[in-house]
Amino acid sequence: MIAIGSDHGGFELKEEIMEHLKKRKIEYKDFGTYTKESCDYPVYTKKVAEAVLSKECELGILICGTGIGVSIAANKIKGIRAALCHDCFSAEATKSHNDANILTMGARVVGPGLALKIVDTFLDTPFSDDERHIRRIKLLDD
Ligand code: RB5
């Protein structure tokens, strides 16, 4: 189960990503926002982060205008490793090396075509399970 959320800046891209997940038969839960009306990205970030931390969802996707606001908000929450990715190399590396549990993107930065490829890369790349990466991830929470 994938937790997904956005503010108004990411609303349309969130819709496209959900459509894409549906086509791939990947289950998701939409934590809002549910309209294009102006809203506050930390609110939706917290909902997605809580779903990931509680293990209700295994991974999260957060979208805002730049991807930066949701990324800052998510990374303030202990246990969250949110990665702002606007290219597939970063999406693959952060899953493999950082075991990132939330992908963030900016709808005003990437087009939907690239965004969907980034989502696929993030979801389809496993954590390397490499000892050095496990050690470094543990140090993040110390
Ligand atoms: C909203 O206008 C915009 O500030 C927001 O979507 C996001 O980019 C914040 O980081």
C-alpha cells in the first residue's frame, strides 16, 4: 500500500500518479488534499508520514509545487527518510542506498511523463541491504 498526498500545488500531479498506480494495480491511499484550493503542505505531509511510520503503508509519495516544502516537513519527522527526486538516477540511488521511505517531487519542476518514471523507479528499486548502508541509516536516527 502506497500513501500519497499533496498540497494544492501538487494536486493535479497526484491525480495522474494515482491513475498510473491504478493501471499498475498498485494499491494506494490518498491522504489529500482533495481540491485545488490553497492549503498547507505540512498537514498532508504529516498524514502520509504517519501512515508510513505506523506501517499502514509501506512507502509514501508527496507532491507540492517544488517538492521542497513537503521534503523539509517530512524529514523533520523521526524515522522518515524523504527524498526529493527529479531524475531517475536519484530515485534509484536513494531507494538502494538510503532506503528512502517517502518520495517527494515538485509538480512545477517536472512534467508528468518524467514524474511517472521517477515513481516507477522509486517503487521498483529495492534497498541494497548492504551493511555500510544499514550502518549509515542507523546513524541518522541516533
Ligand atoms: C505553494 O504555492 C507552494 O509554496 C508549495 O506547493 C510548495 O512548493 C512549497 O514548498
